Amino acid sequence: MDETASKRRKLRSSTRNALNIDDSKVKSEERSSSTQTTFYKSELLDMKVEPVISVCSESPETNATTEKEKGASGFTKMKPELITFLSISESIILSIFSYINQIDTINIRLVNKELYRLGSIKLFNSIFVYLPEDNSITVVGISKSKNVYLPFQTQYTIVNGFNDFNKVLGKSQLSLVKNVLLRIKNPNSHSDYVYTYLTEKCPWITVDVEMFDSTMFQKQFARLDKISQLRVHNKFQFSTNISDNFTIKQLHIKGSEKIDSDPLRLIPHLKALNTLCICSNVKNVLSQFKHRKISKLKIKHLGFHVPQLPIRKMGDVFILSDITSLELIFDNNITPYSDLHWLSLNATNLRSIGITWSNASFRKIMEMFWGHKLYQIKLHTTSEEKKNFTAQEIKTIIEGHKQSVLYVAVTAGAEFSSTAWESNRIHQRTKAAAVNTGSYSKKWRDNFPRERYPNLKFIRINNDVNLL
């Protein structure tokens, strides 16, 4: 027994030593990569990393699980099986990567050659490009995005401006790119060059454009089977007599009534549609769906910006249990709290909400959604007065969602933005807002300790953005 115990102690000691060595390598790599914070910078685009020896690699003999040995006591014991991260299948690792953002991916690529390869697949898969460069985004704001894990951040690698994206066009990793979303604010020669290059020389890439422009719409409409997003205005001229489409997942409509065209007529032909956002001046836009015999839509992400909406009729058009993300913006002076409660009871899988109307009571709105586990909460009142919300008011708003909420925004004023219509809004930060990443954000971190709010990363109050 003494000999057996001695062997066990030696085995535990050698295992601990091996793990300590591995941990030190990992920590060393983390320290060396801590300054690499964003994919915007050209040095990252040109970065060449010398792969280090995998901290997970073991010899076949070490991993053998069938070999047995007899101790002096006669008991049979197995050699310990060391399960390595890289022993997991490639598809599972890539699935794990889908939950992390670009900053994490850049750091993970520094571990070893294989993770560099897999990380590159994730990093280059989907790219969001600001054209032209957005100067309102500060370096502080960019680096702090490493703390945010909302769907947009985990899906896209974000490149700010033509110069950095042009480096991507010249890299061998361009073959890894599957989707590019161009945010074109002011079309110019650079945006024309990028769009033409991608659509003519990169047929394997899905090229989507985030802008409402008749010329760009005609270009995109001519290649419906090669895009995943479509933005259409009822003043654009086009035919709704199209073949069934299985590539478009997002449809954004401005103007639901028929003028030069009838955008709603497109919906039955879009068989893969899971995101629908409509901006209209019609009070009862749902009646237009009924008039066109459109019903039982399976939509995951739904947004309406309308004067008002007969909420209790939404079930006539949409399968409410399929909705996971909902944004409602009402221009009229209404208070549909009870209707929201009805919707909450029927849309049982809601995970994200955005509610806007005049003089809205945020406390009452959140009471209507009691029982849901929301990860994103965006509330806005269009009253003229910009109110400074206190930490206690924020706590009241997210009560019941402490364990799940990632992002909360409470804003007031005549001006507002909608993440449903402009996916990049959540990333934009003014230079004035960047001041709050210091001691001011520390105050908010003290008010929202990680023990009670384990997932909360982002609090926005009017123009002040606080990263926890």
C-alpha cells in the first residue's frame, strides 16, 4: 500500500507540474496579446504570428486509455486521460467561436497554429465595413467593444473605413470571407470600388448594403439570389412578380402602402425571411397584410415604426411564439400597456425588446414583460426633456432580468435611433461619451456588482455609454 500511495503522489505531482507549465504558457500568450485590442488597426491586418507549441498536444502514449497497470495492492488503475481542447472536432470549435467577439478571436489565434487557422475562419467569415470611415468612433470606444457580446458583435468583424478594408482585399484570407455588410453613409469612389470589386471578383461572397438608395437598390434587386438583406422603399420602382427566394433573411421596408411599388408583396416570395422591419405612416399596417392575404409569418426579429399598432391583432399575421426580438416605435400619443401585457403572454420566447413612445413609463413597460428572461432592453420616451436616470431606476427596470441581461439602454428626447433599422448604432460612440469609460463607469460597476448582475456589460443613459 505504501508503494501504491507513493506512486499516486508522484503521479499527482507530475500532473500538477505539467498543468502549471501549460498554464504559464497560456498566461504568457495572454500577456503578449493583451495589447492587441481591435481589428481596425492596419498592424493587425498585416500581423504575422509565429505559432507557439500547442499547450494541448500530447503523445499517443499519454492519451492511451486502454493501458492498465497493477499496483502492489492488486487494484487495477487507469492512466489518467488528458482531454485536450484540440481533440474536440473542428465543427464544435467553430461553433464555440460563434459566441465570442472579434477581440477574443484575435487573442485566441495567438495560442498555436491550429487555433490561428480556426480563428481566421471565424474572423474573416462575416465583415461589417463603415464607408466612409466613421470618425465619431474613438479608439477608446473600439477597444472597449471587447467586453460586449451581443449578436452583432459576435457575428461580425468590424472594419472602419476603406484603407483598412482594402488591406483585406489584398490578403489570402479573402477566400475565407462569406459575407460582407457595407454600411455606406455617403457613396463615393471608395464605396463604388469596394462594391464593384466584391460583386464582380468575389462571387463566393454575399454582399449586403445597409442604405436606402434607389440606385443601390436596383443593383441589389438584380442579384436577389446573391444577397441576404434587402432594403426597399415604396417609391422605388420594381416588379413584385419574382421567383421564390431562399437567400434573403432580412427585409427592411420604408412605406408599406402601394405608391410606385408594393413592397409587402415581396414577403410571400422570401422563403428564408427571419427579420422584418417596417417603417410606415399607416395607423393599421396589419390590415395591409390581411388585404394581401399574408399570414402565419415565422419571423424571429420584428420591428415596427408606425403611428400606432393594433397589437392584439399581431397574432393574425405572425406566429408570436417564434418572435425572439421585438422593437416597437409609436409616433402617436398612446399608452398601450395592457396590449403589451397581452403580447408578452403570447410571445413566449422574447429575449430582446425595444419600446418607444411619448411619455412612456419604463417601470410600467417592464412590468408587462415580467416573467421573461431578456438579454437586451432598450426603452425610449420621446418627451422633450432629457432625464438623467439614476442607478436605482435602472435596477428597477431590469428587476427580474438580473441573471440574463447583457445590454440596457434608457433614453429620452425627441431624437432617437433604432438598432432594428441600423445595426451599427450599438457600436457608435461620440467623443463626449468616451469620457465615461473612466471613473464614471467605475461608479456604475460599483452599483451593478458582477455577483448580482453576472452578464451585464453595457448601460446606456441618453448619450452616456458605460461599459461594465
